[in-house]
Amino acid sequence: MRSVLFTFTALSLVSGSLATGISDEDLSLQQNVIHFPDATWHTPQSNVQAVCYQIAYAISDASEVFFPSTHGYAASNKHALASSSGESACSVQPGSPQDVGLILQILGKSRTPFGVKGAGHTGNPGFSSTSGVQISLARFDTFKVNTEAQTVELGPSLTWDDVFERLTPYGVNVIGGRIPGVGVGGLTLSGGYSFQTSQYGLSIDNVVAFELVQPNGTITTVTEANHDLWFALRGGGNNFGIVTKFTFKSFPQGQVWGGAILYAPDQLDAVKAATAEFGKVTDPKAALITTFVYTPGGVSTAALIFYNEPNPPKGMFDAILDIPSPMKDVSIRSFADFIKAVGVADPPGERGSFCGFPVTNYSSNFLDAIAEQISIWGKKLTDIDPTVFVAADAELLDSTVFSHGAPSAYPPDRSLVYFPSILSFTWPNSSLDETIFQAQREIANNLRAAALKDGQDVERAAVYPNYALFDTPLEDMYGQNVPRLRELKRAYDPENVMGLTGGFKF
Ligand SMILES: Cc1cc2nc3c(=O)[nH]c(=O)nc-3n(C[C@H](O)[C@H](O)[C@H](O)COP(=O)(O)OP(=O)(O)OC[C@H]3O[C@@H](n4cnc5c(N)ncnc54)[C@H](O)[C@@H]3O)c2cc1C
Ligand SMILES: *[C@@H]1O[C@H](CO)[C@@H](O)[C@H](O)[C@H]1NC(C)=O
Ligand SMILES: *[C@@H]1O[C@H](CO)[C@@H](O)[C@H](O)[C@H]1NC(C)=O
Ligand SMILES: *[C@@H]1O[C@H](CO)[C@@H](O)[C@H](O)[C@H]1NC(C)=O
């Protein structure tokens, strides 16, 4: 079975659409800090090749530019999903923040589209890929445990499963992703939901410092003292520059209990009932993700269960554990082993798309609606191509989930409670891209209607940006924060350098 949380997306890379956010207006060139003999040209696309050479000339020995048909080029452009990957003119792997600064200056001055890739797990086409210059952060792989300060420094290209594995001997942990392969960079900059989020908050609630290369090339360390950037970086994605290092708070970590359980379609009602019942649990050390997967024989389900101690309280998980299952892998293990047990390697060559639908209550009515949508649309889509994978996740968190941090770009209102939920589909054939995106939009609309009918106040429930389909309006993710974020964007990136790269743009 595929990674249960995996259903992400893949947008077709409509040619020319990659330069998201680039306007035609001739933005005045910023005062450049570096001077090149050939810095007078100004035309984008046709000169990307020249920009590649200019970058190669400017950077230090710590960094390297790669051209097509080299290993470095392929690695820089590789993504978990084929649909999020691109063919850049060249790629660069900067090895120092100074070089990132030089690269951003050259790209900004020449108005060259670029991509910024952490670990390449976005589901959205063009969000970390480009036809211009691909910046791979592969060389930013700091891993440093500061025992005394109780912090861990992490580079953006590390994957969370690797981080957890390397932290195990230290007996500490940080708040990061739930499935192997997902990157530190992208997950953190848009929020970050972990199996320990009910207990400790989002990943952004556990960052104490960002090493940031600003769009004009200035390197700065952003902490709580930097009021505006501190707010903007915690959820604002790649709008404010490139982060070359995160410093996380760490906390003690012992063995945990949990794992994955799969259920056949005939247990659907029992799984829905046990999930609704689990919604009443208020212990922040507990977590449950229930996944609904379409199969020709009906909707099968999976439960990912977690307790942040070797022994969960008596009875807490009984309703889930008692349901007959063909595959159950639940045990006491290290946190790293638990993460390995709940996900599998990325499906090679698959296209994929994610679409979020925030809710306030996984009531039995609402769980019925999720199962019904997966059943109806799974049938429709597999009638077109039987290899399409259609799934949805309910992510049960404690109602105190947003109480662990100060105001941040996301979530827009920490006084509200809502849980991220995700549609995650994969398929192999690019001819289906538009059909799938449209299906996900319709399902998310139907589920929103179902939540409203269930009496849930989802009007202001924000979609988690890392789960949002590429065309989601900013207001749906950032709500009341949009005007402030737009203002900050203008102040910190007046030349709109970060507008040359993909992602949600303020
Ligand atoms: C299988 C799977 C499981 C997932 N599980 C979870 C989960 O448990 N919890 C959760 O919260 N999310 C989860 N996600 C969503 C995940 O958080 C996003 O896909 C995230 O963007 C991945 O980060 P990345 O660095 O791997 O991606 P990338 O594709 O490399 O980057 C994503 C975005 O972030 C930007 N970016 C990355 N690094 C930097 C940087 N250092 N500076 C500036 N911009 C940067 C990129 O430009 C791009 O726009 C999951 C996704 C998948 C595919
Ligand atoms: C969720 O919905 C159920 C069923 O309608 C209801 O009993 C429960 O009180 C709701 N919980 C919350 C937190 O609103
Ligand atoms: C993809 O779908 C198109 C359109 O239905 C079809 O012509 C093509 O053969 C498919 N490709 C593969 C590899 O199945
Ligand atoms: C770069 O931008 C930052 C923030 O806007 C500003 O403080 C700094 O002076 C700028 N640096 C240069 C060299 O323009």
C-alpha cells in the first residue's frame, strides 16, 4: 500500500505558466551590490543560459552550477512527484548563504525565473521547479544538536525521517513531518503538522531562529526580536527569501507506541465510528489519522495511531484496535522507527495532487461525507483509468492545537480551532491532470457544504498552505493576515525577486 498520507498532486506544467507572479511591468533594477562586466542585459528567458554562466562566475568554490545530462542537474530537478518536477536551463547548488545572496541578486537583476527546492515534496507544479534556474538547497544539510541550549540546527534539504533517526541517540526530538521523505524547508515555512503537534504545536511554533537570505542578498538571522519577519516567515512560504538554516527547540524523547492498521471495506462503518469516538480524546500525547482509500470493492481504511509514551492509557485506542484487520503493525518503538512504519517510499514516476479541506469536527456525519465522496469520485476516476489512487485523510488533533505559539502568517486566527484534512490522489498519465484537479476542487466544495450542514463553522477555517491546491486564493489560507503580509512583502522584497519563483505569492 502506498504512503497513506500520499495524495498530492501534479499539475501539468503548462508551458510558460511557470513564472508565477511575474508581471510585465519593468521593475526598476535595484542598486546592485556586485558588478559584472555583462550586467547590462535584461531580457529573461532567452538569456537564462547566460545567467547560468554569470552565476557560475560569481559563486565561490562552495557552490556549483550544473547543466542538463549531469548527475547534479538531475538531482537538483528531481521531485517526489513527476508532476512537480521541471526541466530547468541549469541548476545551482549553493554551498554558502553568501552565494545564495549573489545568486538572488543576479536572478533579480536579470528577472530570471527560478525554482527553490528543499526536499522536493510539494504537490504543486512549479512551486519548487522551473524552466529557468533551479536552486537546489541540497548543500544546506546542517545537523547540529546543542545539548546545553536544547536546540537542534537543521538545514532545509534534510528529510524529517533522517532527522528523527539521527536524533534518536541523543534522546531528543523536534516537531516535523509525519511521512518519510518530506523536507525540513517546505514543511516548516508553511506551518508543519507532526504526530506531536497536539502536545507541542506546529513546527513553526518550535523554531527559535531562521538564517535567512533576503531577496536583496542580505543575510540575516530572524528571531522573535524581528517582529515582522518573525511573523511573516512562520507560514509565509518562500515569499521573504531563502532560509539556509532553521534552529529548533528540542525536547526529550523516549520510546513511543503506535503504528499503522489497515482495514478491509467491510469494516468501514466500524472505523468511522471509532474515529468519531476518538474525537472526544483530549490527551495531547495521542494522535490518530484515519485514511479513506477507494478500492473497487469499496472504501478501505487505515488508521495511523500514536501515543507519545511506551504505554497508552488503558482503553484509549481499544475501539480502533478491536476492529478486525488484515494488517496491523503497532508496537513500542523509537520515534524514528514509528515514522518509518507509517509511510513507504515515494511511488516512482507518479503524478500527484493534494487538496486541503479544513474542518472543526470529525463527527460521524462528516466522516460519512468523506467516505461517500471517496466512493463516488474513486469510481468515476478509476472508470477513466484504473490506476488512479484516490484517498482522503482525517487528521485528529486536540482543540488546543493552535495555543502553542504567537501570531504567525498561518494559521490566521489562533483563537479558532480547525483540523487540516487532505485529499491525496496519484495517477500515472498526464492526460488526466486537469480532470483530477477539477475533481479535487469539487470534492473539497462538497465537503465544505457537508461541514456547514453539520453545523460546523468552517467559513473562516483556513486551508493549510502545504495542502492547498496551486490555485487556492490567498484569503482561503491566510485570511485576515493577507493585507499585512502583502505590506511586508512590499517592504522586504520591493523588487519582487521572490515573485520570480513559484508558490503562493503575496
Ligand atoms: C508524502 C507526503 C507527506 C506529507 N506529510 C506532511 C505532514 O505530516 N505534515 C505537514 O505539515 N505536511 C506534510 N506534507 C506536505 C509538506 O509539508 C509539503 O509538501 C512541503 O512543501 C514539503 O517540503 P519540501 O522541502 O520537501 O518541498 P519543496 O517542494 O522542496 O518545497 C516546497 C515549497 O517550499 C519552498 N522552500 C523549500 N525550502 C525552502 C527554503 N529553505 N527557503 C525558502 N523556500 C523554501 C519551495 O520553494 C516550495 O515553494 C506531506 C507531503 C507529502 C508529499
Ligand atoms: C461534534 O459533533 C458531534 C456530533 O454532532 C457532537 O456531539 C459534538 O459535540 C461535536 N463536537 C464539537 C467539539 O463541536
Ligand atoms: C495517456 O492517456 C492518453 C489519453 O487517454 C492515451 O492516449 C495514452 O495512450 C495514455 N498513455 C499511457 C502511457 O497510458
Ligand atoms: C536589504 O533589505 C533589507 C530589508 O529590507 C535592508 O535592511 C537592507 O539594508 C537591504 N540591503 C541592501 C544592501 O540593500
